[in-house]
Amino acid sequence: MAIDPGSRCPCLSGLGYGECCQPLHRGLRVAATAEQLMRSRYSAFAAGETAYLLETWHPRTRPRALELDTDRVWTRLDIVRTARGGLLDADGLVEFVAYSRVGADRQRQHETSRFLRERRRWFYLDALDVAAD
């Protein structure tokens, strides 16, 4: 699903997609923090950016392929907390709640994700805690 660069970024940072997550999706810059990577990955799910999701997944846990549910519409992201994951950290945690819908069915995913920083790049490692309803 293409997102207009002038529209609000799906990660709800308050910036337009063209200023916020799109440059990361296009490889024009990399995420500076674990939270920024988490937000950009959420936006990648919303935008159908499968290649970006795989590229930012740590090689140790990355699946060979990823198929996104094209019927799912991502509607909101709430960051609950972060631990570490800053400019000088090697790892970090981001707890978040992601909201979506498929048709009239609304869903919520509450997750705590782990991130690693290697060679100045952040990668999604895995989820410690996932609850969906």
C-alpha cells in the first residue's frame, strides 16, 4: 500500500511520512535509536515495505521470507516504554501497542521487542512478550 509522502506518518510521530519513516524505508538514512527503528518498522507494515522489514531484522532471527496480510490496515501505534536503545547503546527494548483492523474486526497487539545495534545500525531481534486480542 503506497503512502503519500505528504500524509501523516503511520507511526504517529507528528511528522509527514516523507520526513519521518519514508527516508528510512528508501535507505536514505538509518534509524538512530531502537524506538525510531520500531516506529519505522510499524510504518513499513502499514506501507507494505516487506524488503525493509527483512533488511532491519537481525540476521540471527530473520525469516527467509515474509508475507504481509494485505487486508490488514494498521491504524495506531502507542509506545508504552523504552529501555536503553539510545545513540550509544548496543541493545534496547521497546514496549508498544499496535492497532489494526481487517474488515470490521479490530485487533490490538501488545509487544515488548528487543533490538540490537551492530556496526552503527539498529536491528529488530525478537519479541519477549506478545499478546494479541
